[in-house]
Amino acid sequence: MLTRKQLELLAFINKRLQRDGVPPSFDEMKEQLGLRSKSGIHRLITALEERGFIRRLPHRARAIEIVRLPDAMEAGQPLPSFDASPVSRGGGFSPRVIDGDRPDIPAPGGAMTVAANAIDVPLMGRIAAGVPIEAISEATHNVAVPGSMLSGHGNHYALEVKGDSMIDAGINDGDVVVIRETSTADNGDIVVALVEGHEATLKRLRRKNGMIALEAANPAYETRVFRDDQVKVQGRLVGLIRTY
């Protein structure tokens, strides 16, 4: 089953191939779907290829061919209209676009059900997984977290993820991450890092020769390197909550 965005992109590519004989450029796809970066288009293209709907031809620019179409498209059922620009269709980017990217499928097999043993932890606001935002320090409300998700002793809190720089680690824009408060972390841990006292970001931490590297899990973002005294660990990732 394709997500809404995957179906929309496939229909757009198919329409342009039928009209022009060549697929749209990645910039055109990004603009049409209202995405903020071409990395999102790369992920959608890869997903369509893995599911056998398209094929990318090697050593040729913009070489995409349609292998097959979903049953709904083959049957001629109504598809998204592509005559209007993304702005005129939906007024630009909004959180609803993020919701539409999520697959309409059951939760993964390893997902936990928030049951009677759930524990309320404070949701402290948003944490950047991308361009850093100002540090968050005030709780907005509580979220219910499975007790088995809370690791060890100490305080825990939750943060809503803003951005896509950790998407290859399975952390999407709009997810809620559960953090255990700690000032220490091992190499490779995903942490909440406070940079130079005012920027809070969610990244994978590496230490070497007195320096700290904050690594993204998305090739579209560069690793940022700081002196040890410029970064303060405020917590370590222990869980993730996603709404389907």
C-alpha cells in the first residue's frame, strides 16, 4: 500500500511522462508536493522503486520509467489534480502535509501499546532534528508513555521532533521522543544536546580528541563539530512515540 505522498508523486510522474515523454525534475517534484527539500523526493522515489512501481535507469539524468500502477489508477479512479500549484492547492506547507506522509498501515510489530501501566511524562515542547531551535525549558502538557520504555532511574521527559535530519535513524518530523535526563552519553548515543547554551538539537554524539561531533542521520545535513565545552548533554533517547 502506498502512502498519500507516494501515490501523489507516482501520479504526477505518470502524468508528465504521458504529456511530455520525460519525467519531471526533482525540483519540479519538490515544488508540486510542497516539500522543503529534495531529500524528501529521494526517499519517495526510493520507496516507489522498492515497491516495484518505477525503475530508475542508470547513467541517465531524469531517467525514470513507470513499471506498473496501483489498481486504483489502472481502474481510472479519481487521482490528485496537478493543474494548480502547491500554494494554490493547499496554501503552502502545513502540519497536515506531514501527517499525510505517514503510511496508512498498522503499527510496526515492535511497537508498544500504551496500556494501563502507562506513566505520564512532561512534554517539554519541540526539539530540532535539523536546523537548531532555541532550547526548550517549559512543559506544555503530559504524554502517556509505556512504563517499560522508561530506562533505569532518574527523570524522563518528552519532546516533539521538528525536522528530518534523523529520519534514517527512524525518527520522523512530528514524532515524540522520550528522553532520560543525563549529562553523560556514550559514543553513538542519540542525545539532546545544548549547543553554546542556547541551541537544543537531537543528534548522534561522537567524541574524539577533545571535540564533539553531532551527527545527523540524513545525508542532506552536515555533521557539526564543536569543542567539548560548547556542548552540554541534557538527555539520552530511550523511546519514540508515533501517531498513525
